[in-house]
Amino acid sequence: MQFRLLALLAVLAPFTLADIQFTSPKAGDSMPGGGSITVEWKDSGESPAIADLKSYQLFLCAGGNDDATILQLTAITTSGTFTAGNKAIGTVGIGVGASTIKNAYFFKMISVATEGGQVINYSDRFSLTGMTGTFPPAYAAAAQAVTGTDGPPTVNQVADAANPAQPADPAAYNVPYTLQTGLTKFAPMQPVPPTSITKKSATPQYPTSAVTFAKTFLPTPKQVTTQTLSQTFSVKSMENSAPAAPMPSDDMAKFLRRWKD
């Protein structure tokens, strides 16, 4: 029994890292929209500590607790630093969302760790009054389906950065980029420019593809990173053994001497 418990703790350990804990607004708070808003947080006491984080982005969101139903409404700050303190102040436009759903709003913070990787934290849910906007139906339904005031779960990628994945199968780089659905996408090796231009007219490098324009809000992308196949070409260089050109003489030398004064 003890062995099973230890094994379970080992599996869950990468997911217990926390970094920050939002302290304001509090769960279930109701605040007027359309003006400035203050967001505060503290060190959660879990690793990684705030001291191990260097920068963050902070957004106001609404919707459900699943990644596909989180609607990012507006940025509070996109270039925050933890050395400036544990508070951020921003402005929320009155038309970015609605007031018809209780506890529909929450904050999303994307923190970048000093040693690499990032953590995404969400605050508890709260309400904004006096808002004049609307939510897309899918996100409104997701917000209404949430019970309680807990925000979405933390997404911790610091542990993944500390233990980087092994190189992918070379075949993964041959799958068309738009057909890949995993958290990591793979791009083919970048072409090397030729030493001379031989074409007389430009031709498309890739075939054309259909374009579909979005008519509603699209879900937040789930992809975390893109790996590009490393270059395999090599470059040889050598010292230029040609002697330096002599100083100009005759008329050019006389011309240059004019500027010595």
C-alpha cells in the first residue's frame, strides 16, 4: 500500500508546482466594469517561487473551465515583471463582456520562469457589473455550466522545460503543419538560399490551399511550441590570403590629402 502511495505521489509531483496565488479580486466578488481594476497575488509557497519567475502577461477572461471554452477578452498587461511587485492595474472596457452571468470572469496569468518554461495560473471567478457587451453563445453556455467560483486549473510547463522531450521521429516533420494536432508541432528544415539565381520567373514554393474565414470566435490554441528540423548543411571557410590593397596614388592621393587639414 505504501509503495502504491509513493508511486502515485511521484506521478502527481510535476502537477503540484504552483508559483502564484491570486488574492484580489476574491472568489465571488462583484465589481463595477468599465474602469480601472487592480489585480493582486502572492507567492503560493510551492515551487517554483515567485523569485524564480521573471515576467508575466495578465489577461481578463470569461467562459468555462476547459481550455477550449476560455475566452480571452482583454490584456491587463503584456510585459509585466515580478520585480515590480505583486500587483497590476489595468482598464477594462465596458463593452468587452456581459453582466448577465454571475461569476463569469477570471484572470489568466502566463508566467515565464528564469530557467525556462512557463506556468499559466487562473484566478477565482468574480462578476463585473454594468457591462454592455455580450458573450459568444458557446462561451456563455460554458460559463453558465460552471458551478462554484474556482477558475480553470493551472497549466505548469516548468517541469517539462526541466526535462525536455527527446528528439521527435524524423517522420513527424513530414506531416503537413496544418494537419498536426498535438501540443508540439513540427516544421520541416528551412531551405538554404542558393549561391546563384537561375530562375527567370517566380513560381509558388507550395501548392495553393483553401481558405475558410472564421464566422465565430475560435477556441484558444492548445499548441505549446513548434520544433523545426535542424539544418544539416555545413559551411567551409578559409583565410583570405590576398594582400591588402596599396594606398591610392597620383590624382586620388592628392584628392585625399586635401582632407587631412
